[in-house]
Amino acid sequence: MRTTDAAMTALAAIVLALTSTACAARAPRNIDHTCAIFDERRSWYRDAKKSYERWGVPIHVQLAIIHQESRFRAKAKPPRRRILWLFPGPRPSSAEGYTQALTTTWKEYAKDAGNWGADRDDFGDATDFVGWYCSRSAREAGIAKSDAFRLYLAYHEGNGGFRRGTYHRKPWLIDVARTVQARADRYQRQLTICEDRFQPRWWQFWAG
């Protein structure tokens, strides 16, 4: 009986772990409202706030960039090219995860930020990456950390490309960056309404 109970407990733990992993990989139900996102994923607020405190990039800017890159899907990847319009071919890049960061850029982040165990499908690592990258854009390209429009252009083109103005030849990218700015503004307005309820309370500090 004890062996059976132990086996059932272990099975339940495995099922719970798999369910939790699947839920974490799935995007929140309403990705267009900051309050709804954080109501469903309370830990995400703590992740985004921690990134803000470390790098100075506002939460609403982080969210707007992640929304544009992956729609908050942990396993997002660029679609495969088609061979003869029928057979799936290779993917156009190594972009992956919430931030669609390239493998080389992610490795550079892990080394520079000291986050060696970082995963592109981990939201906390993703917000830290966005904060790190945008902070670097502020330093190297002189972009304000609240300027979602220009930060996204630098995020897409690289800081060198932004300084060279490569985006001027891409009207579609400028339109996307405007969308990112508009979403960041909307996220900011929404967050002012509900952010207080995600703040830790005094009894939580005492409870540890």
C-alpha cells in the first residue's frame, strides 16, 4: 500500500510539473491589457519590476517589445521557409523565445549580464534581456529608456544599424515601431490603474 501511495504521489507531482510548464509556455489570455497579463501571471510583474530596477527600462516598454516579438509565446520561432512552396525548409534565423533574440546576441547577454543559465523561454530572463539590450541602446545610441519607438528600431536593426539610420529604408519597420510605441503608451496607462495590487504588502516582508 505504501509503495502504491508513493507511486501515486510521484505521478501526481509529474503531472503537476508538466501542467505548470505547459501553462507557463502558453501566452496569457488577454495580452492587450497590462492588468490582465499580471493578474494571470503574478510572477511576471516581479520579473519585469526586477529588470526595471536593474536596467532602468520601464515595465511598459519591456512588455511592448515582447508583445511585438512573440505575442508572449515562450516557444516562438520565425516560420520556416518553404521549398518549392510545399516542403518546410530552414528557419530564416536563430531567433527564439519571448524576445526572439538571436543565439549570438543571447550568448553575449548571458556573458555581459552574468546570467549564464539564462533561457530564452524563461520570462524572467526575457525581461532581463530586454532591459539589458535597451540599456545598451541608451548608452551606445543615446536613446531615452522610455522611448519605445527608437528603442524598438535599435532592437530590430542593432545599435550600429540604428546609428547608421538603416531603418530609413524600411517604412514598414517604422510603422511597426510606431505600433510598439502606441502599445507601450497603452500599457503604461493601464498599469497606473492596477500596479498597486501587484506590490508586495508589509505582511509578505515579515513572512519572508
